[in-house]
Amino acid sequence: MKKPSRVLEFAAKQNSKAWENFRIMPARPSVNPNEPPMYLIDVAGKRMDGVVFTITVAIRKDRHDLMLASQVIDPLIGVMNEGIRQLMEFTGCACTADSECVKHQRPLVN
């Protein structure tokens, strides 16, 4: 079996450190009756190695609906920035489409 070249290994590591595309999806209502009503917004990013990560952020519907349109912008920008910040935690990690790295492993549900 042929060992991959160092150049290809270096290129693969560099691709996991760069982002190709970001997308903020439209808000949708939450459906969990155990929590207050919320707007859920998905912040997605595609790394150069082709792996797509999605972070869901939430805005409380009762607080959002009572604000004036001019007052909604600042909290919304803050929530979006927090979603992007959480997404940036996946920059350079070893997560792939098939496996998670040790840092980002989710607990198993029994």
C-alpha cells in the first residue's frame, strides 16, 4: 500500500482550517412544549474539505415580538455572532462527515 505524500497531508490539514461558505437559514418556530416559544435559526458553514456544520441558535418569541423593529436588530446580530463563534470552534478540528473528533463527541443516548 502506498503512503500518502506529505504535500497531500498538508493540503488536507489546510482545507480543514478554511471555510468555503456560510449560510443563515430563515427562522422557524420551536415545537418543544416544555420550553417557552422560540424562534430557531440555523447557522451553517461548509469547510473547504466539504464537511458542513450546523449550529442552531434560539431567540425567545415572547421577547422578540414585543420589541420595535428598530430594537430587534442588535439582539439578533448578537445571537447570529454567537452562532458563528460556535461554528468557528470546528476550524481545524479532525471532525469529518463520518466521525467526530474527541473534543466534539456527543454523548450516546441509551
